Amino acid sequence: MNVKIYKSRFILEHKFSGSKSLTHRYLIGAFLLNNGIILDNIAINDDITATLNFLKALKKEIVFTSNNSLYIKPSKELHFDILTIDVLASASTLRFLLPLSLNFAKKVVFNCNESLINRPLDVYLDLMDKCNLSIVKNDKQIICSGSINLDYYEIDGSISSQFITGLIINALYLKKAITIKVIKPFYSIDYVKMTIDVFNKLVYDIEFLNDDTIIVHQGKNDLLWDNYFIEGDYSTASNFIALSCLNGSLTSYNLNENSLQADYKIIEILKQMGGNIRFIKENKALYSINNSLLLKGVAKQLKGIDVDIANCIDLGPILMVVASFANGTSHFKNVDRLKIKESNRLKAMIDNLTLLNVNIKYKDNEVTIIGKKEYYNNVTLNSFNDHRIAMALSVFALLNNGVIIIKDAQCVNKSEPQFFEILKKGCKENAICYE
């Protein structure tokens, strides 16, 4: 599917679905506890489908009580000779669940999309000599056997925090005390803090010491049935927040003012650039069970910024779009990890923004953009089948004077299948159509 986008003013009032990152963690937590937790406001997208596929492979009964609420029924633990899990393109699902899955089968087969096969598994591969572990890749599958069951791990923190979360989850299932020492630099540290926060809320006992040492304590307390509301997703919302600061306004619900989501940093960065963003307490049960925060952005030209995106690397694409329209020069440091995402996001953004006549340069792990107020383009852009690229380019397109076509725009299904419908709802002109 291609999408054609024209310039439009943007005014939106919207309730955001739950954070994809949090939904993964709460689903896995509900599985570990096996006592019947209800999860409200969950994300519904391709990545979450991958984690639900893990639960279904283990014969868990999942009952949707509404479109965005589900209940996982308690059940007996099963074991298999071969366990096959369709993880699609979800690196989170694969990295979170590879160690855990080995506890339920002699052999675990992960069916993967091509983009996932090519993403790094270095941390687990490095454990093969230390553990009774085998990991073999082919064109469409990752085949694993053995176990990951050490007391102490030293992990390279520069690759992906998802491996650390995977080791924590496995230890919680085994009721095993472990220590994880992270070798700095420790990128995406906020995702590990999120993991620890979620599982401690589920009455596990995990400590994070000196920002480089995680201690999982043996055992857990028993948690009776409970209901958890998942806060809105800053990963998707970041695009709408940025757009509202550049050309319009946004009133959004379910977004936590004190969120541990890494992409919450979009708020801090846009405020530094001059964005008019604020949270207001409102009691609107219609929008949220446990959270009534209101965010507003008002259009104005922002100013350039110098920012290190090492710990919010996924914001790279949308921040580059914002910088393209900002007054002055922006510098984004530590951008190289963008190369190893669903696509080479660094190349994707440089190629597309260059086509859009943005003054963008890359050198030595840093991107420099000299922004300007307006652009005049009629061009077709490549999403590289990457949801973050498609979303960021859509924001550019609504600000651009002309017509922009984005190829393979269906890739937004990975994180928010309704992305373009939400955009259309906020456009004051008939600005978006599908081809």
C-alpha cells in the first residue's frame, strides 16, 4: 500500500492505545504469574501479535474482554519436543522470549520475517560456549535448543537492552537469583528501568545498582488476581506531538507525565526546542482508568538543538523531521545504532530527507541538519518497510507544500495499524489517500 499526502493543518483530540513496550512486558508478566490478570488498554499491532503467538504456542487461553482488554486464563504448564513460535518481525518478542522458551521444549523454532533474521543476536550467541545452548539461523527460522541458566552475566550494553530483559524474564521464571553486569556504554537504559518497574509492580524483587548492575532475587511473592491499565504509547504519540508543535494542536489522553518509556524524551526535547507542551490534570473517566493527563501543543517554529539520542535512538527519524523545519542548526549525536533497526534507519532518513531538499549531513556518528521554515516537493519516498520511517515521513508530508507519496506504508501495522486513520481524523483538509 502506498499513501499520498498533501499539506494540511492538524488539530486532534485522541486517546492513545497502550505502550507497545509495556504491553509486551505485562503479557509476559501475566504468563509468569499464571493467576488470571486482566490487562486494559493493550496495544494491538503486529509486534504484540508475535508475543501473543508465544502464549498461544504454549496453549494459553486468551480471552479478549473488549477490543483493547484481555484476560489470560490460568493453566497447567506444558512441555513439547518441538515448540514453534511465529515471531514475525518483532525483535522484542524474539529477544525477550528466547531464553524463556527453552524451558518448555527440547527444540524451539522461531519463524521470522527477513528483517528480523538479519538483526543481531550477539548476546545470546556469545553465551553458547558458556551454556548448553545451540542457536542456528536459516533464511526464515532461528532454531534453538539447550538452556540459559547462569548465575552471573556480563553483557555488552551497546547492542540492545532487549537481551537484558530476556535474561531477567528467564530468571524470574526459574525463580533463580542472578546478577547481570552491564559493560558500558549502556544504551537504551530506560527500557531496562521499564522492565524492572513492571515486574516489581507484579511483586517480583529486582534491584538496579549504579546504573550498571541488575540483581534478580530468588523467588517471588504471590500476587492475587488484579487489573492493570497500560499507559498510552509515546512511540506512536511522538509523531503526533511533533506535528502538533510544528503545525496545529493535540489534546491527548492516557499519556503519563512521569513515564519511564524511552520515547517520553520527545517531550523534553521538543520543550528545549521551544515547543508549547504542557500537562493538565483532568478527570475524564471516558479516556482513562487511572490516568487523566492532558497534553497540548501549539504551532510555532522551533529552534535547532544539540542532543545525544543514544538512549532514545528510536526517536531519531521523527527528530530529524522536526529539525528539518526548525530555525537554525541541529546536531544529533550517537546515531549509528539507527543502522541496525528494522531497516538502516540512518540511511533511510538521509536518503529521503536529501530527496526532500533538506540540508542534512552525516559524519562520525553524528547527523547535522540546517532547518528552514518551508519546503516545496512533489516526490515519492521509500519507507524501507519500516514503521518509524513511514510515520516520520508522514509528518514531513503534512508540512510540505506539494504532494508526497510514501511507498509500502502498510508497515505501520508493526506498531499502530490505525496510524493513518488517526492522522486523517486530525487533518483539517482532505490530505491523505491510499493508492
